[in-house]
Amino acid sequence: MTKSIINCIGIYQPFKLNGFDRLGFETFRRVLVVFMMATVSVLTSLAQTPLNETEVYNRLMERQYMDGYSEGTPWTNDIPYNYNDPYLNHVEFDGWSPGCYGGVGCFAFMMDMMEYASNYEYPIRLIYSTYDNLPEIRVGDGIRLDNDAHSVVVLEVHPDGHTVTVAEGNFNSSVHWGRIIDLADPNNGFYYLATFWPEREPAVPVTITIGESGYATFYYPNSAYAIPNGVEAKAVENISGNTLNLMPLAGIIPAGYAVILEGEPGEYTFEPTSEEGIFVDNMLRGTEETAWITPESQECKYYKLATKNGKVGFYYGADFGEVFENEAHKAYLPVPVSQSNGINCFFFDAATSIDNMLATGKNADRAVYNLSGQRVNDSYKGVVIVNGKKVLRK
């Protein structure tokens, strides 16, 4: 049996197998193609390569520069696929064998992109849900929107876990990259999630070591975790100069939320919890495994937690702030180029930050800075930094 989605609505087109002697040539050809595709799928599954979110993202972005997938390329219910020759699945799709499930328009674009992103190696399953009870969303997932009328593929998941950047076909009759959609907004009509990512193992307690610096980072996408006594978990709300403005979380680290941990040196156990926690604005990102970080959709510089010259902060993770290989379950900091301004390190409080910028040599004692790191003269009134110490001038 085949299932084809025409106009992305869901029309079934079955054919029956009633014995070889009654099969026409066309039906026999279809059966043979399905058998061969299924065989290839089984053999491929035996040699699946591990999924890596950065590689998935890179494969998606490769398509942006290929003929037929670039911004503005015509893509409708007739182009490039049509009702008589729809895009057919190459991997198992929602339990349907390869070659038995097809569609056109935005749905064909989603299927095509997902299969390419997963290297044609992983079955796709559907998760039905609602906008107020969203499943976990990952790069490469397909999303069915507009109450089962439009399909998109996820390029980037924002820190809140429900806002995504997408690519899509048949958007104003063409291919479009970069639209931002809040899936928790009921007006967007979230219907289901299509994913090739395997189901995660149940969450278990994790032990984190906070070193002599008094800081560590944390990122676990499969569960929310309770913050143990003696530890503060903080998000990076925004940046002022080269100072990170931190926001403490109240008791729970939400699933997939990257944070800075602060506490006395030692080991701390974080227990998984069914509570969701509260999301605050957060610039931090993380990786579930040791992997090259996924570039942001905007141009950024990338930083990681480190201690240099006795000062802990976020320093370039690679030369010139380029992408780097991040450790498993660690956070990193992407900063838009417009904000980074060539700064190669960010600190957690103004005193530390300004101290890093103080002049050296015979004029160091007379260098005075405001809390934004700007050098000021003797007439400046307010809180200033002199030799690394805060002083109130009236």
C-alpha cells in the first residue's frame, strides 16, 4: 500500500497485491522498487553512523546553496513534484516502508530535507502533541503547522525550547530560509513533530565537579534537573561592555538549558525532575556530546569557560572566536559580532572586567574607568573603578 499526501492534506492512494498472476506490469514494478528500497534500508540500518547535531545542521545548510533549494526557488504543489509523481520516502516514515509514503509541496520539502539531513539512515517517527505540551525539538526535525496545513524543517532551536528558525518549501510558492516561529503560540497551529532522532534514554542523576575556580557549566537536554544545595545556576541574560550580566535560576535547570554553575570546589549531584523550571533570557548554548558547535544563524564569535592569568571568564574557544569543538554537556557562549567588538574575553562582574582592562606601567595608578569600561577624567561623578576597586565619586 502507498500513502500519498496531496496538497499536504492527507489523501490515501492504496493499491492491493492480489497474487502474482493478477499483477499488472506497473504494479509489479512498484512492488519490486519497494522491496529493493526496503532491503537497502535494512542493510543501511545495520551500519548507521551516530547522529551528530552539528553534522545534521551542516547538511541542512548545504542545501541552501544547491540548485533547487536556494532562497526564492519556485516550489509549489506542482514544482518540483506533482500529484502523479510525488516525492516518495527513502526511509521508514511513521511506520510506512520506503517507497510507500509520499507527498508534494511543503510536505515533500520537509521529507526531502529530513532524509538528507540524517544521511538517509534513520527512520522518521511522528509525535502528536499540542502547542502547550510540546515535545523536545531538535535541529533537523520536521514540524507540521497551521493545524495540519503546512510543513517546515528546523534549522535552529532557540534557548526557550519552543522558538525555532526554519526552512520551508511552498512558502509564497517558493523556498524560504530563516523564518522564526514560536511553536508555543496557538496561532501557529502546531500539529505534530516529525523526527529521525532516536528516543533518549531515561534521565539519570549526574555528578558535576566544580573546580578551584568556583565555576563550571552544565547542559543536559533530556531532562530538567534540580539544583543541589551549595550551588547557584545562572543564565547569561545580556552583556554590558565585556561584563556578563547573570540571572540566577530558582531551583530547577530546565531541560536543554545551558547554565553557569557557581559554588565551592567539590562534587555535586543533580537529580532529574519532572518539574519544568522557569525560562529566563539566556545567551548560553550547549552540546550533548563532544562536538563542533552549531553556528548561529547570525554571525557570532564563540567563547568557553576558562581561567587565564588567574581570572575566570568566557574566553575565545578558538583563534579569533571561530567555532570550536565543545565538550559534552558543557555550555558555550555565542556573541553576535555587533556586540563582541573584538573582545576576546568576558567576565562575571564589572570589577573583574575593568581590572582586566586597566592600563599598565607608570600611569596605571591614575587610570579611572566607569562601570561600562570607558576611561573617564577627574570630573566624572558616580561609581568608578580605580586600580580594580569600586569608588564612589560625588
